[in-house]
Amino acid sequence: MSLVTDTGPALIALDWGTSGQRAWLLGADGGILAARSAGRGLLTTTEDVDLDDPRARAAAYESAFRKTCGDWLTEFPGLPALAAGMVGSAQGWTDSGYRTVPAGLDFPSLVPVSHRDGVLHLVPGLRIPSGAHPGDVIRGEETQLVGVLEALGDPGGPLTVVLPGTHSKWVRVEDGVVTGFTTAMTGELYGLLIAHGILARTAADPVADDEAFSRGLAAGRRSRGLAIEAFGARPLVLDGVLEPESLPDYLSGVLIADEVSHLLHDADTRVVLCGAGELCRRYAAALAGRGVEAIVLSEEVTARGLWRIATAAGLLEDRLERTLKP
């Protein structure tokens, strides 16, 4: 049960990443009252900023924050605010650090950042330290994981959560604890290959082609190697087997199938996909080809994850106490 009993806004929540910024105004029950999306990610925010100057960096982030949420801050003074993502990175507003896995998803300690309208609390990321093998990091997706677990009713036992995107995450969770994860640069590789190099010159403006995507999935499941199968798109076009405008979907299939082939384990009997609808559809098809029927959740669970983190950290309790003071 929420500690805030009125029906008005109770929290400003942000998913602030590398390229974009999503913000939600959440009500007393955690429901979304308003949502906004802007291209004010880390790259845009710090484009003309000396990153070695903490004051200049802070001023740039505060300006970007106010452009998106300034009217909420003015209309609802003292409203708690919470953000996750690259805003808490070493190049962000303030470095919120990382928690080392295995780690629970309760996040009792947040990092406060003062600004002229109050305080923005930042969620720390998760990390696997480098040793004999390279380590790994998550920043922002941890809030999706919290939302996923709530959406599923906090299930016990092992669970694999796949968060497809520019840098896809495969996260192993057991009884609410993140036990490990792996990142694949599949989305970034797709963007680079389709914009630069020989495949970019071979392709035409993309047209949706599920048949080409399925052909790519089949190629990606083969064991010849990603570099070989990706180049195969070019001779398919030259031989007239694949239309130039269908090359992007074919390449998407190759890359996603290769990722799934390497990261899906035999023990992954419960798999959840969480992300953009079209991307999840593609990953679901790749998983189905391996005999796995995934549960698919909307990326909007991020807002619910932020709400749950804020509640656990006592941000809403503090607001209620201020409201009740005479």
C-alpha cells in the first residue's frame, strides 16, 4: 500500500540514457499520470561541455532536466525525483557508482544531486568486476528488472531477463537477486554495418520483410561465424536472391540469431523479454526457433521499477511527513 494517500502526483521518474530521456509523472499508486520523451541523453546534454569541469557539466544536466520537467517542478514543489541511466555515469550529472553482483534489487541507497528546485536521486548501476575475463556493467536497465519482477509477481527460482536494445542485456535473476549478466552490442553493430562499409552500399532504403528476417535467422543459427554470415547478405543481393531493400531485415535476423545462439543456455527455461515492441517481436521469433516461448513485457515497466525503488528508499515517506507537518 502506498504511503501517499492523495490522488495527485507523487514522483517524477526518469530513464536518462545515452541518446534519450524518458520522464514520467507518477501518481500515488505508481500509475502514470503523464509521460514525456526527449532527445536529451548524455551525448546531447554534454555535446558542448568540458567534461572535466564538474560545474559546467552539472549546469548542462540541470538545464536538460528543467527543459523536460521544469513545469512539473514548478507546479508540484517538493515532489521527489528519481533518475536511472547514464545520468549517473562518470560523464553524467554525478557518478552514482555500481553495486557488485550478486546483488538484490532493493536499492536502499541512492545518490542525491542538489539543484535549484530540490534534489534528484540517482540509482546506482550493477557491475561484474574484470578478472580472468572482462567484466560487465549495467546502468539504467536495473530499474527495468525491478519492474519486470513486480509485473511477474516477484517470482521465485531462476529467471532469465532479456533486455534487447543498442546494447542488449541477458540477466540471470534468482529469488530477486541478480546473479550475473552479459551484454551484447548487437544493436550497435547493426547500426554500424547498415550505415558504413560494403553492406551499407549494397542495401537500399529498408522495407519491412519478415521473410528476409526469417532467412537471416536461419543463417545466424548456423555455426560458420557472424562475420561470414553477415557478409553473405551481399552475394544474396548480387545474385538476385535478396532485394536490396530487404537486406536490413536479413542482417537483423543474422545478428539476433547469433546473439541468441551464444547467450541462450539450456538452463534458461523461463525467459522474459522486455523492451520496444518490434524488437521484442524479433527476439521472440529467434527464441521460438530454439524452442523457447518467452514472456514479453513492455518497456514501460521501467516507470514502475523506478516507483518501487523510490518507495523502498523512503522518498515517498519523506514527502508524506512533510505534507503532514502543520
